[in-house]
Amino acid sequence: MESSKVAALNPITILAVILIEGFVTIAVEMLTIRQLITVVGNSVIITSLIIGIFLLFLAFGYYQGGNHRENYLQVLRNNFTWSSLLLGVGLSYPFIQYFFFYVFQSLSSNALFGLMLYLFLVTAPLVYLLGQTVPITTNLFRHDHHVGSISGKVLGLSTVGSFLGSVLTTIVLMNFFGVAWTVFFNFALLYILILLLTNFRNNYIRLFIITMLGIFVFLLNVSIEKSIFVKTNNYGDYQIVQNTMVSPLGVGNMLNINNSPSSFLTAEKKGFEYIEYIKKILFIDLKFVDKDILVLGAGGFTLSAQSTFGNHFLYVDIDGSLPETVKQGFNDQINGTFIAEDARKFLKHSPKKFDAVVSDVYSSHYTIPFHLLTQEYFQSIQQILNPNGVAIFNIIANPMLYDSYSKRVDNTIRSVFKNCMTVPIPYHNGAANIIYICSAKSIPDKTVYTDNRNPSMIDIFNKQMRS
């Protein structure tokens, strides 16, 4: 019975199955990396683990698919049905948030543990099922063709699908339609594959179940996204919460990016404590007027929301949609110029020098993009400063530098900027906003005061005479 169906299957249908499967498979990888940013970040380690598990179980799928000897269409239908469920539910924002909330609260707060658990329970079986498609579909071609010719065509077409899935998922679907619509679109592609491979004259129940699942996936992804976020794209999930209380600042609007508080504004345009402290340094202590200020990481554009204080602000952020996003109920006016560009790229090519550079580049509460936390990044900031300029960094770390991350970030900054002061806001023995205020000038003085030689009083007198 199955063999007659195979013989009658349209070759164009077989090619469509291969192409669409290749598209969906790589889209799953892109979506997994994107959706997990909000819970585990996007460091090289996180990305490499996702890709590694993806490739491992794709290989297992290839192997298992080659072992099937009969009922090819039935196996494909079942695989696509279960894959659509894992994709539509497992890659949805609500499922991921609840999954990691339960893991962090009940099992372990270790991000790598939660990541591996998710990958083995959701990503691995999904990729394993999709990976069986290529070897199975080689059996659907007429066998008067050479085996090598069939395999080459199947792998080539699947790879073309993967290319389209990689490019269109990130550049077109996520950017123009949002992440939820991207998840639903890939679910719909699997739904189409099930339709192509099913004779519904004898299987109305499957059609009904898949259709109901499609409605559920739409509600779980698209409807919930619209109710929570003002925008989602390949860079982040943007949520604006109005009239929220933040102690000791009062009531204001909150901009959450990737499930983390990014910016806050009161009715008086006052921001988070660390933002107000940076404003105090620049505009009260240093008395900046008519100065050029570069802000790397625009957030909600809160540094100049209250006023520019007579200065010229340039915001640089990789997400070009930020200005329009924050105007949807958070900050109605961008006091400054905005450039949509990666910070490292801007620093490398900008001919302009600045009097102050403020770096606040967290993509979520968990991580700074890894290339914005290196000695070379801080050197590029130093090079773009005027001789009397100042660099200010917001770093979330332990103020006492008790852990290796906090200590090494401090080492990295001070390896470039020799003269830095740090202020934790607020101070507590845990993760806090640490403000680094660093001078572009580097004074090569390694003198220390000892009992044998202590010119501290002379240095104090010299300081008083210069002030």
C-alpha cells in the first residue's frame, strides 16, 4: 500500500518537502539562539552549545532516517506532526519563560544547566525528527537514477533551503514581522508538509488535530506577543510598562529589553539612579556645556531625556528600530542624534573625537555582547576621546570583585584606562551597577608611600596650589 503511494507521489512534491525541511531546520537553530537570549544570554559559549547539540542530533536524525525500510510517508507525517508541536510550543516565548523560571526556582540557578536541559528536551528531539527527512526522501525517488545522483540532488536542495532559512529568518521575518510570526510561519510550513503527504479522505482526524494545534500555536505566539511587547525583532523583545513604582525614584515608565529592566523615566524625565549619577558627573561636577557626548547603547535615550544641558548627544545602537520603539509610550523625544551601527564598527571608522563616552551596552541583565568587553574595545574608546575627555562605563558586577568575572572586567578596564574611580550604585555584596569614571589622560606614576619615604604632605600642598 505504501509503495504505491510512493510511486504515485509527484516529484515536485518530494522536492518541496526537501526544500521546506531544509528551511525549517536552520530556522529552528536561528530561533533557538534568538529566543534563549532573554534567559541565558548570547555569549559565544551559549551559542556554541546550541549549535553543537543541534548538529549532534541532526547527525543522529540522518542516521536513523537511513535505517527506515518501509512506510516512508507515514514516518514523515508523524515526524512533521511532532516537529510542529515541538516548534510551535517549545520555541514560544511563554513556554521558554515558564520553563526556565521553573528550572531556576526548583532545580538549579545555573544558566548552563537550564540551557542543556532545554536543549535536550526541546531542541534535540525536534532536530532529530527533522534530520530524518533527507535520507527518507531519497527512497521516494525513482530508483532508475544513480544513488549518488539522487543523494546529491537531495542534499543540494536541502542546503539551499537551509540557506534561505538562515537569511530570510533573521533579515526578513524577524525584522519585519517579529519573532512570534517567525515561529508561526515555520509551524505553517510544517503544516503544509503534512498536508502534502496526507490523504485526508481517510484521515480527517489528523487534519482536525493539526488545525486545532495551529490555532493554539497562533494564540500562544502571535496573540501573546502583541499583548506583551511593543516590538520584537532579531535583537530583542521590547516591552513598555507604564506607571510602575521603582524605589526610591517613584512612579514612572519602564522599558524592558529581553526580559530585563533597561530604562526608566519618571514624569520629570528622571532615570535610574546610575543614570542620574552619570548626569551629575557630566553636568554638575565636570560642568559640561557645548561638549560632544557619545553614548554607546541607546536603551531608552534617558541620559538626555530631561535635557541636553547645552551639549551634543550622539547615540549609537545596533538596533535601528529603537527610536520609534521608545516613542510608543516611553520617551516621546530623542534629544540627540542616533546612528544604527555596531559599537565596535562605529568606533573603528568614526573620524570624530568626543569629550565624553558613556558605554552602557547590556543586551540583557545577563550579558554584555562579548566583543564589547575586551581590551581592544576599551582601547578604541580611549582613542576616540579628546585629550581631556572622560569615559564612563556601566558594569553589572560584584563591587568587592569577589568572583572571577568581576575581577577580570576590572582588570580589563584598568589595563587601558590607568586612572579610574568606581562607584557602586547601590552598594551591596552582590551584582550591582558599578560606574567606572576614567580619564583619557594616563599619568605614569607608580610611586607608593612607605614609612621610609612618604612625601604625601608635599603632594597635598602641590594639589592645593594647582586647584
